[in-house]
Amino acid sequence: MLLAISETPGISRGELADILGIAGSSVTKQVQKLITEGFVSVQKDKKFTRYYLMDISSKLPQNISPLNMIPYQMIRKITSD
């Protein structure tokens, strides 16, 4: 999901659902977690809700690339719940 959002800034819920092959309600639930964790931001326009990847580089150690760190942070979050 993070990869799809990073490759298509402004992607909608429906587009994410199509790409991932999951229901729109599942997209909403998962994106809400990513928003809460600070990985994704949301913008609503007249018709759609659009998702954008947040810049998390300031949260990372200096010698680690942000894109390399995302899977680690997500795994850590999932396993700690």
C-alpha cells in the first residue's frame, strides 16, 4: 500500500483498492492506521479523498534511507499490536 501511494501521489481509495485487489473498506481501515502513524497524509477534494506519502526522513537515523526504513517500521508496529 505504501509503495502504491508513493508511486502515485494523490491516489484515491478506489484506485488503491483496484491495485491491491481488496475492498474499499479495507483500504480505508489500513490507510487510517498509516495516517495515525504519520506515514500518509490525506486531502479531500469535491469528489475524492486523496492519499500522499509523508516525508518521514526527519524521524530516521541519518544513515538510513526513508524507503528502506518503512518496511521495518511497519513490521515493528504490526508485531507490537
